Amino acid sequence: VTETDCERNEAAKQDLKALLKRHFGAQLPAVPGLHKLRTMRSFDAEVATILTEEEGNLKAIYQQDFSILGTAYWSIQLRDGVSLNVDVACGYPRESPPCLELDGIDQAK
């Protein structure tokens, strides 16, 4: 990984944070109990291929800040104690966008 790659990765993180703040404000709503359903869902072959590619892309961009939490459920560490959870719902990408949740924003200073 070159310094230019690191700079691009950092710029992408900053752009993502700015976009989320602009569109959703300081905090995104959480959906209670949704984590229990994440292990039960499945995707058709076409969507599974898309998700595998997107997971690989996110892993390449965010490297150690990217975590897999479950099936089509990922986390990106934005800063200490604050992460963006990306939950890809059934129906993605044709019918519904991913659900985004900021985790730890209440404890951030």
C-alpha cells in the first residue's frame, strides 16, 4: 500500500463522514432486534456476487477499519468508539438501499 493509496483511503473516509452528516444529521436511528434476523437471510446468486464484490471493495478501502459482523452486515470504524454499520437488506440493490447506523456516537466526545 502506497502513501497515495492511504491518502485516497483517508479522503474516502472523510467524504463518507461528510455525506452521512449532511444527509442524516448527527445520529442515524437504530432498529431494535434487527441483529437477530441477520443470520437468517439469504440472497439470490446475482445479489450474493454483488455483495461479495462490495465486501471486497470495502475491505480494500478501509482495511483494518472494516469488519464483517454478519451476512451482508459490515462495520467501518470511523474513529475511536464510533463506527458506521452497513446492513444490506433483502431486496438490495433493486428494491431497497442498505441501512446505515452510526454506533457509539452517543459516547463520542
